[in-house]
Amino acid sequence: MTPSVLTFYWGIKGKVNHLPHHTIFLPDNYKQAFRELISEGKIPTGLPFYCSIPSASDPSLAPENHSAMFILIPLPLLSQLGNINWNSTISELKQEVLARLKFHGIDLDEHRIVYKRVFTPVDWCKKFGLYDGSAFGAAHTLLQMGPLRLKNYDPEIQGLFFVGASTTPGTGVPMVVISGALTAERVINYVH
């Protein structure tokens, strides 16, 4: 499975300068960070994260002269994390993100965050039915790609179809839309 994620959705008072629509922040030792995340099932030291400011490209996505911001932090799966105090973990990770932004010359004072919403791996699992909190479904490993990826139909139960990131063709919004189209075709052909 792909890792889980912690996501912050922030409404920012004023503009966030020096950041484009998409930015990926990697630690100096990114190999260690991803080894901790994937192989060791730990929250990585030197946190990698993705930052999106959609209002930088489309100002209508935030009130005039303000910003909409999204932060995605990859985390281990729920089964790897164990019992976690999410309130303190959220606070620690938020401070780490703000410190990293400041290090890169983006001084985002916490008081400018006027709207806050957060989804933890538990939220992704419970609210959206994502297995083990996995944000993007089955990973693209050698044995889960191309013709080896889970088909969008059950070969044993007629009329049972699947759709989503863990089926053919794979993860990401475009692939999931294609998955929906492929499954819809199968359903239509099955009914007729």
C-alpha cells in the first residue's frame, strides 16, 4: 500500500509570498526519510512534505488578497503507527512545517492562519474508507503494475466490479477517472 498522509487545509490572511502553486520540500537526507517512512514505519525525521497554494494560480479560490494553502505530509500506515496522540502529533508536525517554510524565507506567522482543517490517517480511513489510512491505494510495485494490478472486475463473482486507485490503471486523479470509465463500460456491457 502507499503511505498514509496528514493534510492541512489553511486559509491564510494575506498573500503567501515566494511560493508557487506547487512545491515539494525534501530534507537533506531524503533517502533516510523515505526509508524511515516506508521500511521502518516511522514518521520521518527531516520531514518531507508537499505544499500547494492554489490561489497563487487562481485568486478566486481565496478572498481577495488572501491565500488558500494545502500541506500534505506522508506518514506510515495506521498499522505501522500504533497508538498515537494525534493532537500533539498534529501540533508538532505543523510547527515543523512552519519552521521549514521559515528556513526557506517564507515567514508564515501562525496567527495568519484564519481557517484550519486537518485530516489524519484515521480520518482518511474512517471518513473515506481508505484501507489502513493508505492515501493512494495499492503501491506501484513491480507485482502491482500493468497487467499484474488488481483488475476492475472480480473473475469469480459475475457482476462484481471495482473502481479506484487500487485497481487498473492506478493512482492519481486522472487514473481514477479512467478507472471509473473502464468500470462503467464493463457494467454497461454486463447489463446488456
